[in-house]
Amino acid sequence: MSRKAELIKEMLEMQKKFSADERAGKFNAEDYYIGEGKPYRERYQELASEVREIASKEANFWK
């Protein structure tokens, strides 16, 4: 599996867990931005940035 595919897989798993936690009422919007959800949000942003970098290189796109 390519690095990009691994990152996307992790992102999808994170989204699935986030949606389940949100439906279960495990946190609110404030928690997401400044509480327990902050590490989740930061990790997701890291993954998204890396995927964007890989995709840009694959497409030979200069940002």
C-alpha cells in the first residue's frame, strides 16, 4: 500500500470514529476545538497536509 493510501485509510478511520463519538454525545463543539478533540483535529490536519503534498507532487502541481 502506498504512503498516500495509508494516510487516507487512517483519515477515513478517524472520520468513522469521530462520527460515532459525536453521535454518542462523547463531546461537544467546544471539546472539539479546545478540549479533548484538539489532538484529533491536529492529527487529522497533519494527515491532510501530507496527503496534499503527495498529491501535488504526483500531479506535478506547484503550489
